[in-house]
Amino acid sequence: MSKVANALKNSHVRWIITLLLFLAIMINYIDREIWVLAEPKFAQSFGWYSGIGSLPHSAISKISLILFIWSLSYALFNFPGGWISDKLGARKAMATFFSIWSAFTAATAATFNFISMAIVRAFMGAGEGPVWPLNAKTSKTWSHQNEESTMYTLAGSGQAMGPIIAALIGSYQIVFWGWQLTFVFWGIVGLILAAVWYFYVRDTPQSHPYI
């Protein structure tokens, strides 16, 4: 076993990075779920919905088209996500994309019609697209021998936890705070965590001050 591998094994840094990766993915999925929960509220704000009964077909059509635009942007940026991660390194790449999707999560509060919402969600999707390539790269780089799948899975479980947190907390935030403030709150949380990631994580164990 090399000195670096031995130092990595004896350090807790990789598990702190796993936790940060878990939180990043969890926030990623909270931000998505919050939008779904807020649909009736922003549809009413935009004049698409009276607030009585079910959403009308016209509102559902607009929401579906925005969701398609977000999905397309997400898919397009998922493909180069690995390449970008390799070029920038996991530290800068995650901090950059985490900041992008969090900033546009917060910016969702400023939307006022179909076009503004579609533009904001497109940029958010672009920021979220590389999250899984970043999980793979970080897990590969920071896991000790025979721990890569464990690290990837533990971090990836944020995908399941995010919607749960959104349903438990986000739904009440939307009711009591309003949909705009809810998006601002989670956007700020994401930006704070992006900064924590940048200042704590390094691209390799060899470059980390605590290894």
C-alpha cells in the first residue's frame, strides 16, 4: 500500500467529502421537488390559475413545456459533464455548477411569466446536468480501495433524501413563506454549501492539507 493510500485510509477526509457530495445531490433534488410543489402557487401568481379546483389544461401545458425545457437543458449538459469535470477538476467543477443551479433556484423567485420561468429553469437544468459525472469522478478519486461503490452509493442516496426533505419541509415553507421566499432560501443554502465544497475539497488526496 502506498503512503498516499495508507494516509487516505487513516483519514476521515474522504467521508467528509462523501457527506458534502451527499448534501450537494440532496439539495439538487430538493430544488427540483420544490418546483413541483410550487406549481399551483406560481401558476396562480402568473395568472394561469384561479386558485380554485384543479389546474386548468392551459396551465398544465405551460408547466409541462417548462419542464421539457429544463429536462432538455439537463440532458444536454449531462453529456459534457464528465469532460468538464476532468478539465476543471471536481473541486472547481462542483463549486461552479452547484453555484449555477443554486443561483438560478433563488432567481426562480423573480420570475413573472412563462418566458422568464423557462429561461431560469433552463439555466438551472444546465447547472444540474453534470452532478452525476461529478459524483462518479469524486468517488473514484477519493475512495479507498474497494470503497468506490460504497462512496458513490452513499453520496447518491441524496437523490432519495432530497424529495423527502422537500415534501416534509418545503411544502410548509411554500404555504407559510410563499413560493418566492422558499426558492430564495434553498438557493442560498446551495450557495453556502458550494462555498464550503470549494474551500474544503481538493482534486486529489495528495493535494489535501489534511491527508
